[in-house]
Amino acid sequence: AYRSRAHALRTLGLAEGAVEVSRTLVTADPADALSHLDLALSLSMLEHQEEALNALDESTRIAPNLAAAHEKRGDLLAKLGQVDAAREAYHTALRLEPDAVTVKYSLAALGDGEIPPLSPEGYVTGLFDSYAERFDRELVDQLKYQAPRLLYEAVHPQIDGATAAGNLDILDLGCGTGLCGEAFANHARTLVGVDLSPLMLSKAKQRGLYTDLVQGDVCEQLARDGHDYDLILAGDLFIYIGDLARLFALTTARLSACGLLAFSIEAHDGTEDYVLCGTGRYAQSPMYIRRLAAENRLGVVSEIDATLRYQHGTPVNGRIMVLRRS
């Protein structure tokens, strides 16, 4: 019961309460490795990383084969910039659970192993389910998230305000809690949102803006969807999909004549089409995006460098792009 309560408090973003309950849990059963792991999860929300590492050390001392504790050690060590130690912790977790795709993904983000074409579905769902309750508050208020506003400012000059007001069929890919949908709602005749996280979709539903909300993979939904859209949005979606070739082809097939695709990317200046950064997010080369656009008969009508949000006080730079089907 204590463990469930601590989990619920973490989901609600009530970190101090979660730590208090987790400490009670450890006091009640100090020989339980899972209790120390639970305390580490709560402490890390308050950025008490060293104390969280101590809790994880105790967890792995009690139960050396607890893969989840080794994986969490890797996460914290990577966050602290201790890359070699993080790799060692991840490799230990992988030896214990050889099929752990999230561990392989985390190692790839640290430059150890083959880069997968997209983030594991379980990784994305778990991340955003745990974040849903506090997503808007932390992302907008603390991290100064700008992508919805920037997308709107880029798209608005490309549509006829007189005829488009309330008259566009819009598809919001990776809709999350509906921040992008809210920015474009006044232009929507229909507004459909797609997301992997059921808890994020429940928050989007509360806005009362969407005509339909679909839980699932965006590519699979695009393949099933028989509708054409005047505008397809993808705000902060491509950071979890490195290889965009299939998504671009499926998206183009769902655009109406002269329809628009608007999205944000975290850009990089290297020669690779995409890279997986140490943050666990993908960054695409603008040249890669332009090549995909040309292959799918999409013309670039707007391309703007921008600060998408902040992370630990540092700007996260990226690009807002709008493409039109020709």
C-alpha cells in the first residue's frame, strides 16, 4: 500500500509527499530491495541525485540481480554526466535482462550500440504516462515550452484566414495533452489527436476540443486512416522517431491537395540523417528533412530556427518547418 501510494504521488508530481512515503516504506522494511528502489525514484524527482544513488546502491547490495535498480543507476549517472559509470550500470542491467529494449536504447543514446530507428513504444508510453498529470505545468511554466505557439505563427501565414476559420480538417500527431490542438482549435472543423499514452489522451479529452482521440502508434494510425487532412501537426513528435521515411510517406498520403505538414525538430549539423542524443531524443539533419520532402513531393514553405524550450536552464534549439503538398 505504501509503494502504491508513493507511485501515485510521483504520478501527480507531488515529489515531497512521495519521498516521505518512500522513507516510511524503507523504515518499515529495510531489507527489501524494492523499497530502496522506490525511495530512489522519489528522491530523483526532487533532484536529490546523490541520495538517490545511495538508495540504489543499497538496493543492489540487497538484491544484486535486480535489473531495474541497475537501470535506474544508469539513468541517474548519465544525468550526472558520469557516462562511463552509466554504461557500466546499463551493461549490468542488460546482462540480467538481455531483452531489455529500454536499456539498449539508453546505451545507444550514450554512443554504445546501434542506434534504433525510433524510441521503444514502452519507453515513450511509460515516460508520458508518468508525466501526464504535471506535463502542462512543468513543460509550459518551468521549461518555457514554445513549440505550439511557434507552429501556429509559422502556419498561420500559409492559410487563408477568411476561409480557414473553423473550416480545416486537422490531424494532431503525438498530441499529448492537446497543447498544439488548443493553438489551432479555432481553425478546426475536425480535430483528431493520436498519442501512445492513454493518460496524456485523458488530459487532451478534458480540453473538449478534439472530435476524436486515438491511442496508438502514429504510423499505424496513418496507415488505417482513410481521411484526408488540410493540416497535419507534429509538435515534438520527431524527437522520438529518428527514421522519418515511413512517416513522411504515410503523412503525404493523408494530406489533401495543397495540405500542410507542420512540425518541430531538434536539428543537428552533422552529416548523419539523424542522431540519438544523450538526452534520449533524436535530432534530424535539415538536409535529411528536405530530401524526404522532395521524395514525397512536399515543398518547404517555412523554415525557422527557434528555441523550443529550456532544459536545466539551457536553451533547446531546433527548427520549425512547414511543408505543402504539391
